[in-house]
Amino acid sequence: MSMGQSKDAGDLQVATTPERPKPAVPPRPLALGTAAGSTALVEYTAPAFKEEDEDLEVKLRRIIDNVPVRVSNTSGSSAGAGSGDFHQYRQMRRKEQDRLARMDADYQKRKHLAEFNMRREERIKAAEERTAKKRLKRQKKKQRKKDKKMKPNADAEQNQKGESSDDEVDSDEDEETEKS
């Protein structure tokens, strides 16, 4: 026989509990978006995110998802350091320092590349502005030269017309003198 148990498993006793008194303060009305069975004094409301905060949250989530978290050479559960723990510590520290150095070098490389691209864009823009200015100057010079060519031709035509009209007048006078 087991201790503390009766032979009959069917012998159960029913005990009654005293009725709970009703609270003096009526229950608070439920706010929208809260759980129906919540009895918390202060309800949690999720903060409204701004776009910048959402972007940061997305970036943080991507970093957490993509960056592996590795714990290697963890110490055992027994207290005290063994003879090899210092060497393990030095090795882990060296690996971490190397990782940080690579991250720093990568950051510097990206920074220099971004600065270079920015300076390059500025130089290209300045060169395009100079080229446009010189092109406009050449076009103006070409147009003036063309106008100058057209103007003497126009003057020459007017002169020729004027001279021919003078010739006609002279020829008329010559004819009159010859007749007399």
C-alpha cells in the first residue's frame, strides 16, 4: 500500500469555499484594442512609429537576422579557471580585435569611396558647365561671323542696287547729252 492514500480511489470529498465579496469600486470599462480578460491597472499601448523609426527598426531586424551570434569556447559550469582558459581568452580577444579592425577598414574604404564619388560628381558637373559656357561662346562667335558675312552681302546688294540705279541715272543723262 502506498502512504497517504486510501484503498478506494472513488472516495472524494467536496469542499465548499466561501463566496468572494464584490469589490467596492466598479470594474473599469475596456479600452479599444485591449484584451477582454485583462485585469491590468495600466494597459500597454504600442508606440506609434515614425517612418525614420520604422526604417531603423527594419535595419536593426535585418542586422539581427543576418549577423550570426557565435559563442565558442564557453567556460564550463564548474567554478575556477583552468590552465587553458587564458589562452582561449587571448585567442577569442585576438579574433574579436581582427573582426573589429576589418569592420573599421571596410567602413573607411566605403567612406573614402563615397567621398571620391562625391568629388568626382562635382568635377564632372563643373566640367560640363565650363563646356556648355565655351560651347555657347563658340556658337555666338559663329553666329556673329555668319551675320557679318550676310551683312556685307546685304550691303553689297544694296550698294549694287544703288550703283545700278545711279548708273541708270547717269546713262539717262549721257543719252540726253549725246542727243543734244
